[in-house]
Amino acid sequence: MTIQTSAQWWRLIEQNWDELVGLFRRCGLAQDLEGMERLKARRDARIAKRLLAVKRCAPERRVRQQSRSWQILFDLCAEQWVLYQGMR
């Protein structure tokens, strides 16, 4: 998936939030969900750091490729640069 704007990135977060929450729970990061909700509500780019923490506990590649949730998470992590466009 190609994400070209921060609006597209945040839309992907919104549309797949429940699946992403499931990954947080699977990785033992459920205690951080309240903070994640706040970051999402404010569209705070620091949410990308939290997604990277989940990415670190990803299963082997074959399993990831068969899971839509993992694919979305990896897309968001790979395209997080759009959150910082125009910032200096």
C-alpha cells in the first residue's frame, strides 16, 4: 500500500483501529491502549513509536504475510514519514 499523505495515514488508523488494538493485546501492550487512544484523538505523530513497539513483536514473515492486521501495521510503520512532511 502506498500512503502519500498524513490524512491517508490517519484514515488507515481509523479504519483499522480494532485490528490494531488486537495486535497490541497480542503483544502484551494492552496497558498502553488508553495512551494510544489519546494520541489517535489528537493525531499525534508519537503514535508511530507505539506502532513500532508492536512491530518488534511480530511473528515470522510467513505468518505476517497471511494476516491483514500485520500487513496494515507494517504499512503504517513503513509510511510514517508522511507524519513529518513539512516539519522542520
